[in-house]
Amino acid sequence: MARPTKWRKIEHIPAIPYFIPSETDVTELPENILKLEEVEAIRLKDLEGLEQSECAEKMEVSRPTFQRILLSAREKLADSLINGKTIHIEGGNFTRNICPIRCFDCGKEWKESYENLEIIKNGKYVCPDCGSVKVACEDNCKGKFCHKNCRRHGRMDS
């Protein structure tokens, strides 16, 4: 069985999801889809000028995984620029932040994305092992995500 893809942490979601070459018929242009984690990799490495190890740490992935994400993004950008293709930014396996979760019945611990914390807050989230609804972010998030947004600390309201 294949290992599940690890969440890629991103800090910035672009406001403009499309880039289209000028003076062309948009309906007939081929398109490259740039994933949000690929845009984040470009932003961190090429715009912010960070070292790959720093970028990987910020995205909470390994350095080789970061390298693969970056190469994929650069290949799509080059193809779009050279061959006049549109760029559509969407999708991917990303999260705005990651929080450690614990089941109080069976003791299972796992990491969950920020986007699923609203489900946890509403009590509709269950432990993937035992099905218990007694799950919450762990207390040891110390200064990371939980203290700002987690229901356990009473600040999840949007």
C-alpha cells in the first residue's frame, strides 16, 4: 500500500488564479495547472531567496520532496512562457497549517490540516481508528498553530 501524501504547508494563496498570454484567443489556448504548493515553492525559493532546506522546513516536507515540487513548478512555468500556455493556479495537497490531533479513547495521534479543524470544532470529526468523537488538538502545540486558531484554546471562530 502506498504511503499517503504528506500535507504541504503554505503561507500564501495568490489572489489571481489565472495568467493568460495577451493578444491570443483564450478559448483555444492549452493550459498548465500550477498547484498551490508549487506556487509556494516558487515564492519561497525564487522570490524570498531562501535556501532549499529553509523552504522545505517552512513547508514541513523533506528537502528532496521540496526539490521535486520546485522542479515541477519551474517546468510548468517554462512551458507556459515558451509555448504561450495559460497558467491556472488551483488544487494540490496543501494546508494553511498543521495541528497534532489525539483521540482520548484509543490514544491514536495524527496530524490534521487547518481546513479540517472546522469539522472538529463542530463535533463531526471522528478518530480514524476507533470512530470516537473524543478527539482534540494536543496541548503540546506550543506556539504553533493551536494557540492561534484551535477550538481547544477557544480561538477557532472565523
